[in-house]
Amino acid sequence: MRTVLSLALLVTVMLTASCSSLIQVEPADTHAISPRPLGGEVSITLYFPTNDGAWLETEERTVMQTGQPLEDIIAQEFLLGPVRTDCTSFFDEDWSLQVDVMEHIAYVSLPRKEMESMGHQHTRIQLQALVNSLTAVEGIHSVQFLINGKQQMSLNVISIGEPWLPAFERVAKEDYRPLRDTDPQKGEYFIEGEILEVIAEENALLIEQHLDSGSREAGPTIVLADDVIIHLQDDEHEVRQELDIGDIAVGDVVGIIMTNDHQARGIIVHRWAH
């Protein structure tokens, strides 16, 4: 009898232990214990490129936070672009930016197709603006960019393999190749005009030429030489940086040095502060 009771007790203990091992514990909702305040008005600082793409300026905003992490709100506001007229944005407000924060790093997934259509200078300054905006959030120290949710080493010749840190000084002028003056002895000539279309896949520009009595007519389609040099100049005709064709925008006023075989070997992009 004592043996039967022992066996019954042993079976009961085993069944109890087996049932306990099948219990699933739901993970805790991390936002429920977020140290960031939720609800009410909060002040944020956004960074945007200046119109000439040379440096960043800040814009303060007051927004409502009703349950969303602050980094998501900043990403949404960043996509809306600047209010101030001396700044711009090379992102489209219809885009979607996914932001996840882990161990003080904000992981931001960017859309591949849209990003690859941007020039390298626009990419560099716009990404730095986003980094500065996100690292203003307490607890975010750096930003790791992803493309369609996956990490890659570069984007538009810009390194994104490692997390980016904030940079608060003006963007330094990059090294640029010198551009020789027009040489009429070699059959070269100079034209000016306004950009109507950038045809990147054909390495060409469609322009509306500004003609005067001494101008030589060219275009309207201007083919760029393979080694073309493109400079961005400011109001004082100082070179800000070297661009590539993807950095040229419709409406830019340009001066073009044409070779004797009617290709552009040099382009000067003029952008004035408003």
C-alpha cells in the first residue's frame, strides 16, 4: 500500500513539473517603463542643411508626445523639412524612416532607391543633419544607418559602415580639383544658363542658355566630359566644394566651360543665399 501511494505521489509531482515547464511568459512592454516622458508638449531641436549645402543650422520646435518614443517624433518632423527659409532638405516628406534604439545607438533604415538618386554631397550633409537631430535625444549617442533594413559599407561613396557621431561645427570645405580657365586657343568657349533637367543616366544636362551679343550658342543638351569638374560657388565667388552631377538641381544657374568637341569639362554652380 505504501508503495502504491509513493508511486501516485511521484506521478503527481512529475505532471505538475511538466505543466509548469509549458507556461509562456510574455516579454515586458519596454515602452511602459521608458525613462523618457510620455504625454504633453516637448521641445526638440532639428538640424537642416543651409540652402547652399555648406553647413547646418538648428530649428527649435514644440511638439506633442502622446505615447511615441521621442526619436520617432523627431524622424517624422525631420521629414517635414525646415520652416526657416535659409535651410533646405533633400529628403521627401512622403518617405518613412524606421528608427530603433539599442545600447545608445539609433539604427535608422533608409530607402535604397530614393537615397541612391541623391548626389554624394547632398547625402553627406543630409545624413549629418539627421544624426545631429537624433543625438539630441537623451540616451542616443550615435546613429547607424541601414539601407532597407540591412547594414552596408557605403552609400553614394559615403561611408556608413560604422555609427555616425554628431558634428556641431560648420561642415568643412572638402578638397577639390582646381578648374582651369577657358582657353580659346584650344577652341574652348564659355556659356551660361539655367538648369532645366539633370539627365544623370546620360551624363548630360538640359539648359536654357543665357545669350548676349558675344555668346556662342550651344545645347540645349550639354554632355559632360568623363573627367568634368563641378564647383559650387557662393555669393562672393568662393568655391565651397566640388560636386557631382547628382548634386546639380533644376533651377541652378551655371557657367560651363565647353571644349572644342562641345563637351562640358568644367561647370560652376552659383547658389545665392536668400
